[in-house]
Amino acid sequence: MIVFNFNVLAQPAQEFGSRVPDRDGVLLWRSLHESQVGRLAVVVDDAPSNEMLEHWLKLNQIKAVMYEIIGTTEPKVKAEIVARIMAASGSRGMYLDTDPATVSNTMKEGLPSILVCQPFVIRQEWSSPKQMRSWDTLVTEVEQQALARSEKNWGEFD
């Protein structure tokens, strides 16, 4: 069984529901899903409920054979839970996580593990911070553009 930590699949955010899929993590999931159908699982450090986690996974088309909410970010505890999941599956697998301490502890447990490092911006000079505009500003802009389009041919006769 191949066990993914949810942090590999989703970018960090303040609230669980506002987490967006990480492009590289989901690509890794999909590439392994082809050959490992029925052997991919997800563990989540903390999620509000099973229903919310299941909804997020369905919404992003990530079909796991099982998922479990661990409820802690303690690396040693996470490693023990992952070891139990793999032992229950009856086969030797692999664990993927973004936390180096957890990966170190899973390796101490004797589990093959991969540390996934996902930069948000590859180079700082490529980032362009965008300011979010308020809804009122957007409505005003759309109305001004519509008025400008209608005034463009206002003086012409049909």
C-alpha cells in the first residue's frame, strides 16, 4: 500500500476547506494510481470531519482505497499510525510526506518513505504578488467597460 499524507496533495491554508490541490502532488498521485489501483491511501493530520475530507477528495477526483484522520502533527505518532496502516494492509508499501521529521520516524519504523518537497514559487523573481480587488471595484469596472462599448458606435447611424 502506498500512503500519501494529505499535505502532499494539497497546499497549506488557514482552513481545511480553503486548501487547493497541489499540482505536483496530484500529478504524482495520478501517475501512481495507474499502476497501483486499489493500493493508495491518504492520511490527514487534522480535518474537521470525515465528510469534509471525503467531499474534498471527491471534488478533486482523488479516489483512495482508505483515508484516515490522524488528529495530530506529532511526527512519532504519525509514523506509528502509518506503520499500523501498512501492517494491516498486509503488504510492504511506501509513505510520502512533506514533513522531514515524520519521514525520518517512518524510516526508523522500517518503512520505505519519500520526502516530497514542493516549492510554492520556483524562483522569487518569477512571483508576482497580485492584490485582490473588492467586489464593488469589479462591478464598477464591468459597468464602465459595458458603457464604453455601447458609446463606441453611439454617433453612427445604422
